[in-house]
Amino acid sequence: MTQNGNEQLSTTSQTTVSTCQISGNDNALRGIPLFYRVGLKIMDWRRSIGFRRAAVRKAGGSRILTADFGAALPVLMYHHIGSEVTGTNPALTISPAQFERHLCYLKRRGYTTILPADWLAYVTRGKALPKKPLLLTFDDAYADLAQHCFPLLKKYGCTGVVFVPTANIAGTNVWDQPDWPVPHRLLSAGQIAEWAAQGIDFGAHTRSHPDLRYLTLSEIEKELEGSRRDLETILGRQVVSFAYPYGYCGDREVELALCKFPLCFTTDEGTNTLATDLGRLHRIMIYPGGLLGFRLCLVFGFDPIIRLRTLVRLRTRLRRFWRTLSRAG
């Protein structure tokens, strides 16, 4: 064998030995759970970078990719817009002045309100959305909306969707009255039709506002189908959105709701993306208070101030409970 051949063989042998040593080290490290998990994380990270780079090239740029596939939709959940009424739930009432401050802030920050059908078109057909989309929702169809809310929406060029318990149209919120005895009046069929013609959307909220988890399959079917039929009769068009009463839903309720409505909203906090289950869309509850909490909701998808207060109250109650047990012992 020539000298060059010996050198090549030597080099090959060294490479083989080095490779075997590296492989052996990898096998040794693989047996350590921490290194194994870190290795998997690195592999996933490199793979995701590769996927994103390929997607950016295919889309024609990062901005185009984000516009087409990276939209995030905050959905704000309101109830009663109007004056606070003694004997009703104060946590569900936002004053007209506070609501107007919210709308002013949204306009200054460049948000554009959309409707549920717009989100459905984006998810299913890739229809473009505004740069900063936002959906405003109003549960229970309080009559005060026609006096205080809808005119403000028109004033600021906004829109929203109202979720209607259709068996109580032109009636009152009887489901709240065991705890809050003073009733609120609800929108009439004529008011719903009038404001629908002016760009306000309406979605289903069952017929009688029950907790669906405690109903039979046939009872749920009647609530869902009845509310859809009632509302479509008033509007003269298809209803595409639904909100679970109280936000409560399990797998059974989600499956049945999706058979009737393409978009179903919970009260689970967070922001919606393409990855969000259309049967479990998130909403952010808006409570009375200052503008800071409202701003934080848009940033985080929830109000961290309220969560902190809830945590403090829970810790206080646990401490009191522990002290009581200690004294009893």
C-alpha cells in the first residue's frame, strides 16, 4: 500500500474512533434523564426554527407570514352597560362613562373590532383580518344596551356581538334572581332586529340560560336548537356564534354545541389564535374599575390585579381556617 494510502487509512481510522467516542458519549449522556430532556428540547427548537424559516420563504416574508397565520384575537366579555342598580350583581355592570373610556383607549391603540363571522372566515378560508383585531361580546342581552352601549359603538366606529337567551326576549334575567332579586329588562325582538340592521351581531346563549352540564342530551339539544331557531327567525339569517351560559362546558357540551354553531365561546381567559379550539374560544371578563386593569387584560389575556387579589383572599381564608383548627386541637 502506498504512503498516501496509509495516510488516508490512518485518517479514516482516527475519524472512526472519534465518531465512536462521540457516539459512546452520547449514549452515556442519553442515560441521564436531564441530558435526554435537554437534548429533545434542542432538537425541537432546531426543528421549529427550520419550519419557520421555510414558512417565511414560502410566504414571501415574516410580516406576510404573521398576517396570514399569526393573528391573535382578544375577546372582551361584558354584561350590563348602564347605571348600577341596587339588588343586581354589581360585578356585571359597567357604567357608560367607563365603557366609553374603553372604546377611546381601543381606538387610540389601533384596535379594530370584528365580528365572529370574520374570525371564522380567517380560520377556515384565510381571509385577511385587520392588523389588531378585537371582538367585543355582551352576554344576556340587557335592554340597557340599546340605550347606552350600541350608540357608543356607532359613535366610535365599533361593533360587537350580543348573546341572547331567546326564551327570555323582552323578559328579565330570571336566572340571576335567586341571588340578585332585582331584575334587569332584556332586549325585545324588535330591538334585536333594529340593531342587527345597523351592524350589531347577535349570537345564541341557549333558550333559558341553564348550566348545560346538568341537563340530559335531549334537553341540551332543545336548548341549542331552540335558541338558534328563535334567533334566526328574528334575524332572517344564519347564526354562527354561541356562548355557554356561565361559561361551563365539558366535552359532551362542546361536541353538541359545535353541531349547531361553528364558533362557541367559553369564559376561559386568554387570547385566541389559529390553534384555539373553535368549541372553546377564550374570552376576557371585564369588571368595573380603572383603566389599568383593562389595559392589562389586553396585554396578558387576563387581569393580573384581580388574580393577585383572589390569591391574597384565598391565602387569608386558609390561614384563618388553619388557626381555627389549631385552636380546636
